[in-house]
Amino acid sequence: MKFISTIKLLTFHIVATQAASSDNSCSLTESVIQEIKSAQIAFDPSSISHSVASAVHDFDTAIGHSVDDAGEGLVKDGKSPGLGGYSFFTGLAKSATFLNEFWHKKPLLLGAKDTANWIENSFTVERDLKLVEGSYISGHRTSDVLRNGTRTDTWLFSSLKDDVARKTTWAEVEDALNGGTIYFNNAGSLWPGIGALCRMCIDAFGIPSNVNVYVTPNGVNVSVPPHTDRQDVLVMQTTGEKHWKVYAPPKRAKGKSDALARGKNGDVLDEDELGEPLLDIILRKGDVLYIPTGYPHTTDTIATEKDDDIPSIEDTDYSVHMTMGLDTHVWALTYAHLRWSVLQKSGENYRLDIDNDDHYWQAMETLPIGFVGGSKGRDHLS
């Protein structure tokens, strides 16, 4: 009986601890939301720089928001999606809770109602994707072995068209969307509105930023397989919905790929390496999902449980999201790279072998948000 009582007590302790952890996570998320909203309330549109005003104007114009020719209405119109986006980025970048509790530590989901829903329809199939027809834009498509289920454990893809030197046809896009995902890397250099979004994000975070666009029809079992990225990312759902699972970084092992490129280039990220997901959610139109560098994630568009208030995946033709990469590791803005640069320049041995996972992630910690933001970045850090 004493043994059974001990088991019951232990079980209660585990459940209570999990509940407390969940409650704490919700509380921290609410803190981030309140800090963003406070920053947005205090935000003074008339104080933005000319370059930011230009980016806001370009973003609003690209998505069809009514502006005057001089752009003056942008700094006075509180309903400007561009201003909404910029104030959201600055609010998140300045949120003490986000920086201390989530940045490089755990994923964060912010609902459309918490982001002022400025993201909705900022990139659509009808208005934006169809512009690739007759252009030289060439994206990528997930490979046939992912689409037919032969492989589901590593990222495999091919070019959207067989010859990148000729113009793209809509028939090729439609074919690529048949049962799989298409995506466009460096989309900020392809669509002016996305380029404007990158400029706003760079100004807010003081970090090099870039957007990739992903389009997936509904009913796809594996949109992208489990993998990691060398960027912190803000996933912004513009149309439809997508199912996401986000995991803690698996233990590094010899013979495995770079911890920031798992599940790519032939590397397989096994399910038994992943454990239970930290987040298992449906990202809906207007939502934002933050995923730290090196945290594995996988997506699909299989129909989900019907919600009377929120359309299910079955009710939409496509899921479209923009992934804003905060490219610290891409540009070597980490303490490990800083050490490497100093020692190499001094002619010293700069090799760094780290077996301990905690020490590895400490070394790969990035320079602070705002570091490359000039005088504005220094003000942010202070």
C-alpha cells in the first residue's frame, strides 16, 4: 500500500509539475503580448525614419492598401498594415520577456488577435504567386519521393522548372502544387512587398533578415520533413492553415550532420531523436510562430478537427506562409565565430571541438539583438 501511495504521489507531482509548466508558459506568452501591445500604444508613427516610411509605403502599396501619392497618409493612418507590421516587430524586439524567456530558448505562438492581424493576405496565390507566370522567377518543389510517401525523413527538392534560363509558366506552378509544397528562397528580392517587410524587420531587430515563401495545398501528409535551420525564424501565416510540430534540439552525435542543418543534405532526423513536441499546433491566418535556431520542426496540411469559429484546413485551397529568417548564424554573428575571427587574425589555433551540448549552444549564442543596428542598435542594447 505504501508503494502504491508513493506511485500515486509521484504521478500527482509529475502532473502538477506539467500543469505548472504549462501555466507558466501561458503566463510568459501573455507577458510578451502585453509588452508588444504597450509598445504599439506608445509607438509614434511620426518618429519613424525616411527609410522605414519608404518600406511601410512599399508594403502597403504591394498588398493594395490605399495610400496617397506622397505617402503622408501612412504616418497618420493607424490602420496601415505596414505600420502594424513595423510596430509589431519593434514591440517584439524590445519585449524583455521575449528576449529573456524565449529568444534561443523555446518556441512562441502569437495569435492573429495578438498581432493586430496585419499579416492576413499579405501574400496570396491570386495576387502575388501568379506574378511568376511569364517571369524568370524559379522556386523549388518538394521531391516526388516526399509527395508519394516513399521518403518522409529528409529534405529533398528540385527546381520548379527544368530550365531556369526560360520564363516560368503557370502550368509548371500548378503541376508543382499537385500534392506537395513549393517555396521561394530570398523572396524579398523577388516581390517588392516582401522586400519592404525585410527592411522593416532589419530596422526593428538590427539583424540581417530575409523571407522565404511556402505554398502548400491542403491534404499534404508531409509539407516539409523534420529539419533544423541556422536562423531564428518568425513564421507568418498569410493564407489558410498549417499543422506545425516543434521539438527541442536533439543531442548531437558524431557522424551526424551540423546541428543547425539536421534533416538536410541527406541527413535523416529520426523520430526517436525528437521526443515529444514542445508545440503541436495549427497555425492560422494572421498567426506568428517564433522558432529558435536549431529547433527541429515539421509541417503538414492534413485536415484538422473542425472548429465552428475558425475554418479548418479543409475549407481552404492553399496554406501560404512567409518565414522571416533572422540570419545571425548565416552571417556568423555568434560568439563562436567572433572567437574564430579574433584567433585567426592573431595567428592562433582557432579550432573548437565541443562535446558537451550545453557548451556548444553557449558558444553558438548570437550577438545581442540590435548589435548591428548602428547608433539605434546601441540605444536598444542600453
